Amino acid sequence: MYNLIRAEFYKLKCDKTYRSILVITGLLMGVCIMLMVTKAGAGTIISLNDIYGFNINKFKDINKPTVLGIFNSAQGFSPVLQILVVFFVTSFVLNEYNYGTFKNSISLGSSRIKIYISKLMIISFGILIITFFMLFGSALAGTVFGKASGFFNYNTISQMFKSILLSWFIFTAMASLYMCFSIIVKSKAIVTAAAIVILFSEPLIVIMTNHINYGDYLPSFLLMKICSMPLYGQAVYNIVLTSIIWIIITSIIGIFIFKNQDVK
């Protein structure tokens, strides 16, 4: 298992798609800061109602921006990060089939379960870097270039790290789902299209059913919830638990398919 994880780390370091995603994430961070510095108007990528939505550049006072406000603005780009995660997962998984590395690992006697788990673990680590870079990086850049206040406030930092970790859990749950899809269909185009449909359909499902509580079981809606309001206690526990359940279920399905698959 240790050698498999080391090998996956090396693949992550050399993966061109992942490097490109980090560059795009840096550009998104730059856009977030530019919108604040130029005092552009607020915008929303996806909105469910007046409460839930991915809001960008929405400050109480644009003339006196806070670090937490910039952090929340960076969270508004979460739908874009979702799409980037899809490209990352599909590339990182399906290239194994194209390059024959799955077949080589299996022929060397590695357990398919361990191959699958090590792959998912490194994908999760890669997502943590992307999430931290986008959210904390934007807050730090806003302090340096936008003279935002509150960066050295303990409550602000703890709230930011809590949101980063919750976002990481949800993105990992999504990645586990995308990895399962990738193992099943072995097509980047189909998985990407399905992920985009899921991204925009989950809010519609909540609207059509007219039950906001249904959204608590849908990763995209949970991400929207994190971006819309501060969460405490039971709400945090529910998000972590739901994400873990998604990861376990999709991993079990993915491992079952992978174990019985004819890998060429």
C-alpha cells in the first residue's frame, strides 16, 4: 500500500492536467481579487433562493472589505472548482487505462482494492491542495493587495479552516462519485457531461420537490449551503457524515466493478 501511495504521489506531481488546474485556480483567485479591488458589483453563479447561492464579490461594504468577505467571494467560484475536479479525476483515473499502468500494477501482484483506495486517497489530497489554494490563497492575497481587515483574527481563521475542511469533504465525495463513474464507463466525455448535469440539476431537484431538507443529501447543495451561511454543531456533523456515506457507497460500488473488470 505504501509503495502504491508513493507511486500515486509521483503521478500527481507529474500530471499535466493537475498542473493546468492549479494554474486555472490561480487565475480564478486573481479574478476574485480583481473584482474586489475594482469594486465591481456582486454576482451569483447558481442561486436557489435568496438564502442559498454561490455569491461572488458580495460584501457588506465594498469600500471596507474583510478577509472573511473575500474568502466567501472565493467560495462563490465553487461550481467552477467542481468542474475542474471532474477534469482532474477523469484524467487521473482514465489515463491509467490508456497508459496500461493499472494492468502493470495488477500483473505485479498489487491488490485491486489497494490500487483503488490509494488512487482515491491521492485524488483527495490533490483536491485539498486546490481548495486550500483557492480559498485561503484568496484571503491572503486580499490582505496583501486589497488591504482587507481581519486576517489575524482567531475566529476568522478558525471559520475559514472549518469551511475549507468541509468543502474538502464534499469535493472528495464528488470525486469518489466521479471516480466510480470513470471506472464504469471509461469515458472522459460522458463522465464530464454527467457531472455538469448533476451540478445544475441538484438545485432543480430541491426546487421541484419543494423540500430544502432533501438538499442535505446532495453534495452540490451542501457545497452551496457552506458558501451561503456560517455552519455550526449539528449542521457540520451532518455534512461530514453525508460526505463520508457518499464516499463509502461509491467506493464500494467502484471497487466491486474494478475487481471484476477485465483491465487491458
